[in-house]
Amino acid sequence: MPSVRPAAMLRGAWGRVVEDLDAAVERDPATDSRLEMALASPGLHALWSHRIAHAMWRRGGRAKLPARLLSHVARTVTGVEIHPGATIGRRVFIDHGMGVVIGETAEVGDDVMMYHGVTLGGRSMQPVKRHPTIESGVTLGAGARLIGPVTVGAGAQIGANAVVVRDVPDGATAVGVPAVVRIPESEPTADQLFADPALWI
């Protein structure tokens, strides 16, 4: 029946919104309600706008210009710039949001935590894969710059203000300018994790 597909799509979209809200509330100790998060989270607003813009971008043709315009409006309102061509997974949370830039060919996996000022930027002027790939479960600290088609492995952590220009393995930590990769021998304690100021996020 023609009405089944739109209804199923609506349920699916609402389920994703609730999933986003729950993931955000879980990661933001300053908020404890879905309503507050829905009304006052620029990071979520930017992601929701991006999902619409990305769907338009994938249609191609004349839909690309409206997609760019929507992303521009979202940037103006939220302070987060996400190119409509970027691919972003589920339960991603952008905390604070201001100053985040995500380029056209960037790919972001599921359950990624991103703080303000993060840049997923490119180095090439050619129409190729030129932005980072962020695998699932990664944390990107405030002000981190990831430049070029680098890959950050699942569960890795990028320290605040790090500049990443090389791949980061799964579960590793990258800090500094340029970023130095550290592979923990065991699960660090909270004191060990934040002993280096570059990890403060």
C-alpha cells in the first residue's frame, strides 16, 4: 500500500532522532533530559540538518544546490559547518559545536564524540577522497585538526589541539603538533589518561 512506506520512513526517522537524543544525554553531564537537548544542542541541530542535506546531495542534479544552501543556513545558526557530501554515522555527538568543520569526503562512523573546534579538512585541490575517515567509537578533542585522507581507527582518542596528518591505529591516542601516536599497553586509569594536558578535552 502506498501509505506504508511513508509511515515506515517516519517511524525510522523518529527512532533515529530519539537515538541521537539518548546518546547526547548520556555523553553530556550538563543535561539530563531529551527535551533540553532537543531544544538547546547546536551539535544535534547541525547533525539533523545534515541528514536532510546529505539525502538531497545524494539525489544529485538540481538537488545539490538546495543541499548546499541548507548546510549554509545550518552553519549560520549552529556554528557547525558540515558539507552535505560528508557521510556521518549513528549516535554521533558534537558537544558545544562551535567551529567544527567537516569536509565533503569525510566519513564519520558510529558513536563518535566530537568537541568544539574540530576540523576534518583536506589537503588536495583535486576531486578525490581528500578528507579523513573516522571509524566508530573515536573521541576527537577540542580544536583537533585532522588533515587529508587519514584514517583514525576504531576507539582511538585524538587529544585537544592535536594536528593529525598520519593514520592512527585502533585504540591508540594521538597528541601534539604534529600528532604523536601512543598505543596503550593496558586500559589507562583516569589519572593516567589525563596526566598529559594535551589530552584534556
